[in-house]
Amino acid sequence: MRTRMFRAGAALAAAALTLPAAPALAATAGPTPSPGAATVTKAGTSFLTATPITAGQPVRVGASTGDHLYWSFPATAGQIHEITATVGFPKSRSGASTWTIDVFDGLRRRQACTAGAQTPTAAGSAAGVALGCTLRQVRSWAEPWSGDPLPGTYYLRLSVVDLPEPDLGLPIDVDLLVSTVGDGDAPDDGELKAPLVPNTKAGTVLTGEPAAAPADEDEGDGLTGWLPEPSSRWVWTTAGGVLAAVAGVVGFALTRRPRRR
């Protein structure tokens, strides 16, 4: 009897030890890079210089604490994007620091995260900090006031929002990955006329004097070269002065009385 109770207790203890292992493995499982994807080793410093990446393409860059790092990636309707990032601290720091990862769409509207540690705080003794953000499903169309994610270019910004001043400028190692959930099918019946991709080349800067306008061939009697346009301000001012003078003369003539002898 005692032998059976001992065996039952040992079995329960073994089950208690093995049960927590499954959630731990599930917690460590995360997005993996696409096979054969080239690693990106640089980042931009603004929206205009954001480094383009694709889903499944790993990013590994070295930077300094206080830098604002930017990347961009394309998104189509029906996709759900999961962003994971790890910031490593090669050198010891003097205190805790808070980091954040922000996502913006093609209209520079900040998109909300449905899951993930978007703004975690790392202790001063920590060797790194993990960040994450799961975006909402990209819609094929939406009302202008809704702010829903639409197809187009999306921007990632990784930065530190709070840290001790002595830690500013210390080196960091950043690993980032954007993964896609979904096959890209539109979740609704609609179609966006054009993806939300900002125009970063709106025009060119003139380096010289602008070319002179060609002369009008039909110059009439040659007075159009120096006569002003009818809409010129001084023409209307002169015409108003003439009318005022005529009105004054007419008024004086009407009110003038002949002298009696």
C-alpha cells in the first residue's frame, strides 16, 4: 500500500514539473525570418530616409542610445503584421530606460498596436529589452475619418523615450523583424483607388534664373509692352480718382448759385 502511494506521489510530482514547460516553450516561440532573406544592416534617421524592408527580412544594426531609427515596409489588404525588436546593451548603464516602437501609415498617421510590449522599460542591470507590436488587419478601404490601416507603405520608428542623461550616446545592438499573418485577401468588399504611398519627390529645386516667357507675336500697335494689364491695381486707382474728380465738378456745378447784383 505504501509502495503504491509512493509511486502515485512521484507521478504527480513529475507531472507538476513537466506542465509549466509547455507554456514556456510557447512563449519563446516567435516569428522567424524567411529562408534566404538578406539581412538589412542599416536604418534611416527620418521618414524620408527610412530604410525599406520586406516581411520576413531580418534587420540587425548598431546604433547609439538616443538615435531615432526608421524603416518602411509595404502592406496589402488582408494582412496582419507582427513586429518584434530586441535592443541589446553591450555596455553597463547607470539606470533604467524606456523604449518604444511606433508604426505609421502612408499618411503619417500613428497606428495602434493590438498586442505586444510597445513601450517596455529595461532595468539598469538588464542586458537588453524586447519590444513588440501587432497591427490591425489591413483593410481594402475605409472612411477617411476612421483611421483604419489601409494598403500602402508603413513606417517603423524605434527610439528611447526616457533614460538617464549619462547613458545618452551609449552603443546598442538592434534586431528587428516584421512578419506577416494572412494571405493578403481583402477582408471586405472594396478597393482602394491607390495605395497610401507619400510622394517624396514632389518637385525639383531651380538652380538658375527661370526662362523668360516668349513675347506675344500679336503686339498690335506696340503699346502692349508698356501698358499695364487691365487688372493692375494702379489702373483702378487712377480710374477711381478720375471718377471722383468728375463727381466733384458735377456736384459743385449743381450747388453753385449765381450772385445777385
